[in-house]
Amino acid sequence: MDFDYRLIVKYLLDDLSALEMETLLNWRKENVSNEAFFETLIKLKLNYRCRDIIHGKTLVSLNKINKKITKKHPIAIVRQIINYAAVLIVLIFFSYTINKYCDENFEYTKISVQQGESIKKFNLSDGTVVWLNEASTIKIPKSFSKNKRRIELEGEAYFDVKKNQHSPFIADVSSMKVKVLGTSFNLKNKKKSGVVETILVTGKVVLLDKKGKPVYDMFPGEKVTYSLNNNEYSVRTIDTNVSTAWHLNQLTFENSTLREIVNKLSLIYDVNINLESKKLADRKYRCVINRDETLEQVLDILSYLAPIQYKIEGDEIFIYE
């Protein structure tokens, strides 16, 4: 029996009977193409941000198209083609209307920290506290919906999420989502490389794929790295105090060479640091340094950790054994 594509239009209008809904769901299960097509319908219909718009101008247009479809009586093959074409037109119009009105009417606030700037700490409207790292941008709606708190992140941020059982906190990054209720976690979205790193400090985090399906439930102390290019996840246990120390205005060096450390210090303190030899430059350190310490205090810490000496001449620093 041919499928009546008018059921799809009626589904968008919330005008299906129980029997018609059963018919539609059976059609959905027939093959992968139908399943993908139906998922698109669901995404359009459940776009919570534009619910009022959907029940306004869009539904009027859908009703008109549905009435036109109902009046047609061609032979079975032609009817099916026309109906299918009508549904596609509806979807295009429906999607265009949603995107147009959402872009114009749904307001966001963007907060950015440029490279070299200080970390920004601020509160969201729900009580969640955010620390935004340098070279990062967060996109926040001016008001959260009742059933979802959604933000977008490019770069790195640390979140202390206010618990709300009825409104999950969702962070959108690249092609995955991080869903939490009341949690402290660190999120880094390396958009250029397609890598997302999630560190759970306290509470519970569920990683979702781009379709919103659960992929992995994280435990405190875990770091999950997702590669978009390879579509692969890796999990390991880490010291969260060290890995998230940046949000406390601290610099963390984990098995870093002295060359890597002085390069970072050169940028922070705007000085030129000279290393005496390659052997010295390759020496590795594991340490945490407070950003509010002076350069001389930092060099004293390095001297304590390893047998090195230093000399300061204006903006030039010399490190030697």
C-alpha cells in the first residue's frame, strides 16, 4: 500500500489521530531513509526556541498546503509524487521560517577573552559560575528556557553549574554536546583541530553526539578527548587540580621542558629569556605557578626545583647552570 504523505503534514500540524500516528511510525521503521527523514521532522517540530512562531504564520501556511493536497485526485503514482513534492516544499518553507525568525528574534550575548588577556569570571542568570580562558568565546542566550540551559563555546572554560533537575545545562561544542545537571567541569573546544577535551571535577556529565544521543557517562577525575576528524573518544584518569588550575589564575606545567616554560613566561612578563644550552632547555618540570607572582619569584621556584641560576639585566633574562 502506498504511503499517504499527507500524514507528514498533519504530523507537523499536531493533527494526527492515534491510528494515523501508528501508520506514520510504521512507515518510519521501514528503512533508513524514512528514519532519517522523520528525524528531520522531529528536529523541526521540537525547535523549542521558535514554538510561538511555529504556531503562528507557519501553521497557517501548512494548513493551506494541506487543504490543497487533500483536493487532488490523480492516479496513484502521480499522487504520490505530488504529495512527496508538497511535503518537501513544506519542509523547506518550515525550515526557512524557523531559521529566519530565530536568527532575528532569539538574542544572545557573546563574551570573549582575547589572547594575552586576563581570565574572565562571571555568573549566568541561573547561578552558574563561568571562568573563560584567553582566546575563547562563549555564546549565551539572554534568558534560559524553563526546560533547557544551552550555551556555545569556542576555546576553553571552567563551569560550576547550578543544579536544576528540571533544566539540564548543555554546552554545544563542534559536533558534540556536554549535558550536566549540577557539576564542576572543564571544557576545551579546539575548533581548528576538531578536538574537544572534557574534564569532570565533580558531579556527573553525559557526552552526547551531534544527534543528541548519549555516548559516554563521565566520572569525576576523568578526561575525555574527542576527535571530530577520526570520530574517536579516548578516556584517561588525571589530576583535576593540576589540569584545571588555570581558572584559579595559575599556570600549570605538566612534564614541560624549560624551553616551553620560558616561552610562556616571556609572553606573560614581556621579557626575553635566554637559555645557556640545549641540554638546559630540554630539562623537564612539573609545577604550578601563580600568575600574580613576580618574574623573580617564578625564577626562584624554578631554581629550587632544579640546579639552575639566573641573571636579570633589564628586559633580558639569562638562565644557566
